[in-house]
Amino acid sequence: MSAPEPLWKPALCWPGMQPKRDMCRSSYLLLPFRPYVTSLRRVGVLIRNGRVLLLPATGCFPLEQARFSDKDRMMKNGMVRSAAERQGEADQRDRILEEAESLFLKEGFDGTTIDMIVSRAHISKSDFYLHFQNRDDVFLAVARRLIVLSGRFLPIPDGPLFDQLAALGPLMRRGQVMQPGIGILRAAIVANRFSSDVARQVYLRRASQGDSLARLLMKTAEADGARFDDASLCAYRFGAIVTDGLRHLAGLRMPGADDQRAFGRYAAHIFLYGYAAREDGSSRADIKEGGKHGWIAPQPVFPDLPPTRKSQESWNAVLDQAWSVFRQAGYDAASMDGISDRAGLPKNTIYRRFGSKVGLFLFTARRRIDMILAAPVELEKGALTGHEILTGVMLDMQKRFCSEDCLALSRILIAGAGEHDVMTSTVCEYLVQQVIDKILPIVLSLIRTGDLAIGVAPDLAAWHIFVLATFGSRFLFIAPEGAEEQLALASEAAEQFLFGIFRPPL
């Protein structure tokens, strides 16, 4: 009997069909070679709606139903996989995921290969490719698995909106750095150098845990008149405020439970009502004068450098060459030999000056931060309202953060925080300190003009301007598209900073 003509109609394929990966999923029946299929060594069979579909590697076409109408006969002749075989394949897939998870968390994305995974899982490469297409594919599967295990959605407690947000704060703060989710996020940041799409998908999957908060905000907008641009983006902004931006991702020690609860309540007040002042100068939010509510001020400590006969300009040139290596390879993969070659200096000379690779990175990162924040904040000339001033500051900080150097430095800090937390937290604290010093004069000026409440802690308010402008870790994976979106995000961030989500009438 001759094989029927192929009928290449999309309707005969299911959405997202990937035959090389999906040939052995449990929804398939696997058919070995038979004489009546002379052109194929191995084909898949799917029974759907009473029809039998033959699926070669390039598509699918229907066979006469009468040819294989007796499923029992097919099972008896070994033409259909048994339940035990399907369970064996599921167990094999789980074993691959377990070993891949262990390797990705230990070795990182770039340090893990398919050969390492199949060796640890005690399978062949052909077995691996029955389940996954490539390393990116298994990495995404591991990421989905870990995020599901850590909780698909944030639990929203019952009660008034303020109490709900205040209770969510500590949960989001701890969840940001909880293992193994933070481990896979760090691996995704490293993966960004090889596949930005993979890193983006991992971030979106992780960020989707805040969907329950977005739904709560939509209900609040309908019932109580809250205003914001987009519920998901608004939920991200609350997450950025309550988790203190990138500080804990970069290795800063988590504060105690009491401080977390205090800061959660403070963040909820600021998120709902903002920093703007009433006519009498008081705050719309319930904040205490000078209180930081569990917020830890930056305290970076850099090692002392020994005296040298070389000029500072010469050492700056060395730091610039070191940065080019760190930016391209990341901290762990950067070698002192490579830096020595790029700088044109003996390795021993670099060690005598900076003591170690850690010391070299500390001063390299400090110089890079100084360069990123060197230029004055650009604001339009003329009489500006408080909102216009803050929009200009937000836009300026957003552009600085989205520069190649700042994004690369942020990725290095987050990716390296697991093993080098002292180094990464020191650099992060220096960044926070420099950002506050840059924005603080503007905050003090807005307090004097009555745009911001008198009881505001100026340094914390300055840091929150940067946090809202840069969206926490979002821009590491999803950059704003074009000047129009940049301005829209900056304007909304300024509104959020001033008035929260319960804003004065338009």
C-alpha cells in the first residue's frame, strides 16, 4: 500500500509543535519502522478526534483510520508506547531538569554545557534532544520549574489596601533574593551576553509573580479612583520601591524582620500618596520627620592604595583597560593575564597597586560610576513646576542607567553577588551614595519651594527618584523603545513619586 500524499495544512498541526523536541511527549504514539512507510525510519502518531495522524519530522498528514483502527493490536505488536514507557520518559526529563538545575546554579549559564548535563543525568545526547532542542531550551525549562516551585503569584492578604501593601512589602523583599529563584536570575543575566531573548523570558516569568498585585490595582482603580499608566508597570514600581531597587540583588545584607515591616509600611504610604506636600507643607503620606523606617544608608568602604610613582592619569588608563575586559567577559571570566596584556603592564605591578583582582574591580567600578554620573543633570531652562523638574531628573537618570556601561556594571554586580557579595555590595553602596549626592540638591530645593513635604528624609527621597526612574532591574532585560516611551515612563514616575496612585483631580 502506497503512503498517502502529504497534506501540509496548519490545521493538522497543534500550536507550537516542535517535532524534534516533542516527538516523544505523552500525547504521541510512537510508531517504529514498518514496510508500508518506506520513506521514513521513525514517525509519530497522534490520535485526535478519532483520526490517526502520521507525523514525520517536517509536518503531518492523515492516514486512513481503518488502517490502525485496532489500538489493542497496535499495542500488542509494540507499535504504541505503554504507560510504563511514557512514565520512563517523564522520569528521564525530570532527571535532566534536576541535573541541569544543579549545574546552572553552580556553574552559571556560560559554564554549563550539554555534555555536562547528559553526563550528570547518565543519558545519551540523543535522549537529551528528544526532550530539549538546545541549552537555551533546557535553561528556560529549569527557570519555569524553579519559579513555579517558588510560588506562581504573590499571596494577597485580606483587609484594606494599605494593610495589603504593607504586608506584601516584606514578602517581596525576601522573595527577591530567595534561592533558588535568585540563582536562576543571576544565570539569566549571564545568559544575556549569549541570548538576550532567553534572559528576557526568564525575567518576564519571574516578574509575572506580581500579576496578582496588578489585578488588585486594577480593582482599586475601578472602585476608588486610583490613577496610573498601566497596572503591571505600576506593580513593578511598587516592587522597586519596597525591595530598595538593586541593593539586595547586588549583595546588600537584608535588614531584620522589624525593619522590613517598618519599611513595608513606609513604602505602602509613599506608593499610595507620594512625597508631595499639602498646602500647609505636611505630607499626604503618614511619614515621620527624618525617619527612614528601616532603610539602611549607604556606607561603602574601599581599601587604601599604596603610594606609587605612576601618575593618577596612568592608573586611570589601566582601570579603563581593565573595565573593557570586565564588561566583555564579566567578573569571573575576566583574567588578570588578559587585563595585564590590555593595559601593557606586568601583572605583578597591578597586584602591588590593587592587591588582588577584587581590589582592581572595586576601583575600576568606582571610576566607571564617577564617569557615568559626572555630567550635571540636564533640565529644561525657564520656570518649571515641581512635576516638570522631577520628570527631567527621572529622564536624565533613566538615560544614564540605560547606558551600556551602567547596564554592564549592574549585570556584573547582580551576577557576582552570590559568590562575591562583599565586593558587589561595596560597589552598589558607592553607586547609591553617588546617586544620592547627585539628586539631593534638587530634593532639598523642592522641599524649600513647598513641592515636597517637610517631613521627608531627603536622602531616601533622592534614592527613590532613582529607583522609580530606573524601574529596579527591568531595564536590564527590557529597555524603553525610543524617546517617546522614555519620556512617558519618566513623566509617570514623577507623578508616582509626587502623588502616588491616589492623585489630585486633573
